[in-house]
Amino acid sequence: MLKVFAYVDGSDLDEVSCQLVEAFTNFLNTWGVSSAQLVNDKFPRTAELRDDDLPEWNLGLNFEAEQLSPTEFDQLISFLSRTAAETQREFVIGGYGPKSQVAEDWGFIGKQPEPHKLQFLRDLLSRTE
């Protein structure tokens, strides 16, 4: 099963994390994709991080692509674009499985997504076998 994530790009989220959690929660309450879950994992600092480095922070959604209709895809992109404009943050969409358990970034969504990137993501998510 193809697992998909849509996370805020970056780890410098302290100033916007509450706004983003609220936005994702409100979206989840209306989106209707039963497999979708809010992710808010801020990892601890580790020894290999330099003083200026921030620990990884995954904030966004996880869901299964098999349950994503074209309409739900459009709703997700609209939500991410609108939230990018409101927060000045981009979002990365990626996934893993069914053949690979290594997560891969597929594209970024900002306040004005590029049509060729959207078509690439649509095509990728329609090939779920």
C-alpha cells in the first residue's frame, strides 16, 4: 500500500506550529479521507547536530493513496496552497511503499503550485499498485 505524507518543509516551526496544527486539524475534520492522520513529531536534539542545526520536525499529514480520489487530491492541494500563503511555508509531498520502505520526496507545494508538478503528483498517486 502506498503511504503518502504532506509535511511542512523545514524544522523552524516554533512560531507557526500552533497555527499549522489548528489548520491541519480543521482540514482533517472536513476532508473525509479515513486513513489521514495528523503528524506532529518534533525529534530531540542529537549529538551530530551543530549549534545552528535544528532537529527534524515532521508536521503534517500521513494517509494511504489508495483511498484518495481526484477530488480529495484537489482539496489537499488547495488546502496546502492556501496554508502556504497564510504561513509563508512550503509543503513537501512524498511517500513510500508498496515496493520500497524508504521515504522519498516527490514535490513541493507553495502558494501557487506549478501545473506540471501537480500533474506529476496526480500521475504518481494514480499508480498505486
